[in-house]
Amino acid sequence: MMRLVLLSALLTSASAYYRAAVDVGGDVVAGAGNLTGGGKIGTYTVLLQVLNPAYGDLKLLLECCGDARHYASEIASKINLNMFDGDQEKSIRAQYVGDGKCKATGPVESIAKKGDSKCSYLYSFANKDWKSYQYTAQCVPSDVCAVDVVGATKGLKVAYPVVIQILNRNAGDMAYAGFGPTSSCLEGMNQVNMANVHFKKEEIFINVFGKKLPTGFKERMHVEGMRQLNVREMFSKCENTSATGILYVFKNKFWRDPQHAMNITDFDLELEMARRKKDLDELMNYKLPEPTKKGEEPKAPEPKAEKPQGLDLAKAIGTLGANVGSTLEKEKSSKVEDIQDDLDQVEKKLEEKQEAAKEKLEEEKKKLEEYEVEKAKAAKVEVPEAPKPPKAPKAPEVPELPKVEVPEVPKPPKAPKAPEVPELPKAPKAPEVPEVPELPKVEVPEGVPATPVVQDLPKAEVPEVPPASEEREEATKKAPVSSAEKAAEIAKREREQISQEVLFPWEVRKNSDEEKPAPKEVSARRMQDQHRPS
């Protein structure tokens, strides 16, 4: 934001005219709140004065909002080009303040009001660099002033200013005459010509019956080391010495009070118009010669009697300008044709001057248009964007690392499926034991033993439980540890098979051809079968 404020200050005109102006966008005013105590339009004045030391007192503050926003830049451009005459503030108020235009803000309102982004503000200041060149000075050494110029000055101090006015066309009415050392005289001349004129207020008195009564104050020009001459001293003769000098100060004819500036072009135009008017007056007052009779020669015009020069000081001073001018310019012819030629030349010069003035005006308009275009470009951003920081240098590119192909980890071989344990064949159901019919009761006669003595049967050896078959062992080994139910079922089947072999051996012999019972077992079974009841 600070950059935008500096930019707005630098866009002002660099010429030292009577006023210096700048237009600032409302967003810029509001954005400088940290520097102006809240972005108020009144306190922003101080910031502008700090940034540009040439800004003096604030003379005018306008607020232009909405469609009238462009008036702020237009007024600022005209002020910086010194395009307003007379009282500039009064002219601006009459032309740009009103309905649909700008608004003039007072000191109280400006201090309390904050900058609006929809508005532009015009600040017009007194220009500290402006100088008033309304005086011009000439230092004449006393020995030069003592010379009788053209037999008219007679070495008098009051007569020499006429010579200066003739030789310097910008020297107007005399405003000051001082006497002093030559060094102080030359220094005073330089100070006046550089617009460093100082005035002092002096009290004015009138003499009433021998008493001095004050009537007011009057500003008098003051030059260091010089003493102002009064009327009696002005009619005295100059001393024939170079140690002292006389400082003559005149009004500057090139200075234009309405414009508050020097304008040689306007002066030349006014001079040309005065000469043209004089020539026209001479043309209108010209008298044609009287017609002559035949055979008579026309009478030669009588020569005008020259006015005597010399002794009469008043006449000498009055005719000094005409006498010096006659030595520098030729007398104009009294013929009508010569006057007409001179008039044509004057008109031609005047037209050339007017054309030159028009060209200059066109140049000024082009400059103003270019300035407004630049201002419009700057205003598009509405806040001077801040300049972008320089881009950081690109980081050096890191070389790509060579790609390393990682071999894929070989997948572990799938574990072979555990072979399914074949289900053992179910043992056939043992046939139901037929019911043994009850034996008929036999009455045994007394004396006879009830039970016959039965011979002891041979002891039958019970075969040992055969070990589990190999198939069962292999199935048990191959079966997973978690299959406890299958193991219990196999054990149950083995027990049933064993019990079947014990209880029903004949069924086992039929089903198994490979295993043959031992001889002892066979005989025991046969004996058992024989004693088994039918």
C-alpha cells in the first residue's frame, strides 16, 4: 500500500505553478489507515505533505463519487497545467461543485469521514516552489548614471530609468530605487530577479498641527545594504564613481497576475494588437493630397519641425523614448501603399502568432490527454497492486534414479491337500440271539441227584485283541490332530469288531480269509460249539 501512496504522489506535476494538485482513489485513502489514523480523508493530507515537501497549505478538498469520479483527475490535471485564471478555488467550485458533480468537504467533515472506494478525492495545495516574478531589477553604477544619454538624462537619477525601460521591454513602472555600495547593489539585483523580494511593514503618519498621527501600515520593499531614495534625492545628480550604484526595480510586464505566472506569448500578442490598432488609426486618419491643376507640380510635403532637445528637463524626459526609438527604427513612409504593406505584414505576423499559439494549445491538450490515459491506467488497478517480488530461481532438476526392478518373491507352493481319510466300513449288525425256549420241567425222583455231574469243559482260550489294523494306524496318522471325533468313532468301531470276534467268531471267519485262527483256537471253538445247546 505504501508503494501506491508513493505512486500517487509522484504522478503530480513537477512544474512550479501557483497550485499543486493530486487525485487519490478512496481505496488508497482507506488503505493507509495505519499511517493516517483510520483512513480519514482529512488526515491523509498530512501524509501527502510528508511525501511531497513542495505541498504547502491545503487550499481545496473535493470528493467526487460515482459517475463524477473522473472529475477529480480532470481538475488535478488543469491545476497542474495552470489552466485556471484568477481565484482558482472560486473558479473550480463554480464549474465542478454541484448536483451530479463533486462535493466540497469542510475541515470537520474531512477529519471524521473515512475514504470511500467508490469515490476519488482531489487535494489542492499551495505550491512552496512557486515564485512571484512580478518584479525585475537593474543595477546601474553611479559613474554610468552620471553620463548624459542622448542629451536628455543630464546625469540625473530620476531620468536614467527611462533608458532602462527602452532597452528592456519587460521593464514596466518603477517600483523602487535604492542607493548603496556596488556589491550590495548587484546582490540586490540578483535577489529581485530570482523572486526573492522582501517587504517590511512600516507605519504611516500624518502631520496635524505639528503632531504625527498614525494612519495605518504600508509594505515597503527592503533590500539588504541599500537605502531607498526619496523624491528629493531622485532629482539629484549621480556621482562619478564606481564604488556606489543605484538599484532600479520595475514591474515585470511579462508577469500575468490572473495566471500567477510569466507569459511572454500573451505579452507579444498584446503588443502586436496594440501596434495593429495604431497602424489602423494612422490609416483611418491619413489625409489624401489635394488634387493639382494641370501644369502645376505637386507640392512637396513640408518637413516637420523637430522638437528642440536639451535644456528643458521635462521635455527631454518626455521625448527621450521617441528620440531613442527613432535611432533604432526607420521612419515609415506616408504613402498609403506602404502603410497597407505594413498592415499586411502585421496581420501576417499576427496570424503566425495565432497559429503558433494554437499549435502550442494542441500540444498541451495532447499532453493532457496522455496524462489522463496514464491516470486511467493507474486508476484501473484501484490500488496501486504492489510490485511482485522477484521470482525465486528454479531449483536444479534432480537426475532421475535408475529404476531397479525388484524380482517378485516366488509364491510358496501350495501345500498338497491332505488325503481324505476313507471311512471304515461299518461292521455288520450282529444277528439277534434267538430266544432260548424254556426247557420242560423234569421231575427228578428222590434219591437221584438233581444235577448230573458235568464233566469239566476244557478251558477255551480267549484270543487276544488283535492290534489295530495298519489302515487304521495310517488313517490315524494322516488324519489331522483336530479330528478327535473321527478318532473316537474309529475306536468305537474297533471295539465293536473285537466284541463281534469274541461273541461271533464264525461270522468273522466267513468275512476274513487271510487270517486263520490257530489250531488251539479252532478246537476250542469246535468244542464250544458242540456243547452249545441247539
